[in-house]
Amino acid sequence: TQLLEQSPQFLSIQEGENLTVYCNSSSVFSSLQWYRQEPGEGPVLLVTVVTGGEVKKLKRLTFQFGDARKDSSLHITAAQPGDTGLYLCAGSARGSARQLTFGSGTQLTVLP
Amino acid sequence: NAGVTQTPKFRVLKTGQSMTLLCAQDMNHEYMYWYRQDPGMGLRLIHYSVGEGTTAKGEVPDGYNVSRLKKQNFLLGLESAAPSQTSVYFCASSYSAETQYFGPGTRLLVL
């Protein structure tokens, strides 16, 4: 069974601060995705990274895939209250019939 | 397009009762999935389907059954509900593993 561990589980910061969320595994993934989920809604895809060492930027969000494709990080610059939500990483392994393994999530609260 | 829709949005069951959750997608996706989400445990795959008429077990299939009689619909059944099945259930569909589109969820409480 492939596992994805996210840290921290909870994060509460002030508006304007920077933060990093981590997603780690002992398994290799062919791709890794980050989702954001707001209360009462389903997760929404933010980004997919597929190449070891890949860095993708989405406005104030920077996503990195580890060189060995076992870990990933999400960095948010100058967090805003609108960034509040549950951030989930999910990995896809080769030969997995398009199944995703999800991490347990990081609940981010950005205080105004 | 409505995307992925789920019915009902909320349900309360007594132990031993049965129910069916309906998921519908209008994106012509081949792949559909049922997950459950519990606090501190992320999303866990219950069953999935790679096309009309096919189903397969995921990580936590016990106590659930599924059917995919039409491409656009994926049904999740609980034959005899247990309190351990209290959870939020999400359906998703995709044409590739790189993007899964999720429904709004069904909140189920089993007393």
C-alpha cells in the first residue's frame, strides 16, 4: 500500500505570511497532484507535476516535485484569507489503473 | 455543463438500513470513482470503474457495492448500514489520472 504523509496537519497563520506544506512518501509516483477543498465542497485540482525536480507556479503558489518523485511541497507567498482551505496531495503510480492515493491533508487557516 | 452531481446531499440512516448514492457526470468520462472522507484520513478509494459495465475494488470496499450500468452514472450501495460508515462520500470522474473532477459530496450519518 502506498502512503502519502502530509505535514503539518493544521496550520494557522496571519495574512501576509509565507508557508510551506509537505507531502512525503517512500513510494515513487509517476505524477503528483495538489487539490484544495473548501467546506461543503469537493476537492478542486490546483496543479499536476510529472517530472522529478519540476517546479510549477500558480500566482502566489509554488509547487515542487522531488527529484526522486517521492515527495512534493507547496509554498504560498503572502497568504491571504482566500487561501484558507484543506490542501490535499495525491499521487498516481504507474500501472495503477488511474487510481490516486491521497494524503491526509493540511488544514490551512489564514487570519485577516 | 453540470459536471459531477451527487444525490442525496445529506442522509440519516439507522443501523441495518440500506440506501443507494447516485453519481452522475455529463463530461463523457470513462473513469469514475467513489471515495469516503473521514477526519484526519484524507480520501480513501472505495470502488472505481474504468468504463460502462465494469467495476473494481479500491482500498476500503467492504460493506459497499457499486454498479455502472450507464456511462454517465455510478451508483454506490450500502446493503446494511453500520455506524462505521458515517462519513462524507465523494464521487469523481476523469478521462486520465491527471485530473479528477469531484462532486459536492453526500454526508451520511448512520445511527
